[in-house]
Amino acid sequence: MNLQDAKKYLFAWIKVISTVLMTGAIALESWNLYAGLTHLPVPSSLTPVFWVERFAVSAHLIEGAIAACFAASRNKLPLQYGTYTFFVGTVGLLELFAKADPE
């Protein structure tokens, strides 16, 4: 297995894991919001998890916005590629900028 194949394999796993974790982060934040609105108790032991989750979602949101801004220059649909990059993270940006410059 050469380096290029290893990179593709690693990127594929990162995409799957990142998508699952981001979906879980959105579900966790939705549950926290629902619990706050309905006055349900939230275990205080989850506070560090919420902070990590919020940081990750914020970072992915910034990456998605950057991808959406540059997607049109790479002949991609901005909203679609921004959403893709939001879920897969930095890998989406690396793929976007690894493409050959448009003519």
C-alpha cells in the first residue's frame, strides 16, 4: 500500500467518523435545548462534553462557511459543499483546495 492509498483510506474513515460524531453532537445539543425548555434536569457531569461538542460544531461551522465561500470558484455548489464540509470537517477543505485551479 503506497502513501496515496493510505491517505484515501484514512480520509474515508475520518469522513465516516466525523459525520457520525457531528450528527451525535447536533442530537446532544438538541436534547440539551429540549431539556432546558422543558425544565428537565441535565446531569452536571455532561458539562465538559457539551463544551467540547460546542467547540467542534463551531469549528466545523467555520470550515463549512469557508468551503461555501470558495466552492463556486472550484465549480461546486456552495450550499451543498458547505454542508458536506460541515459534516466531514477539514478533510472537505483539503479536498476542495487539492483540486486543480479552474481555468
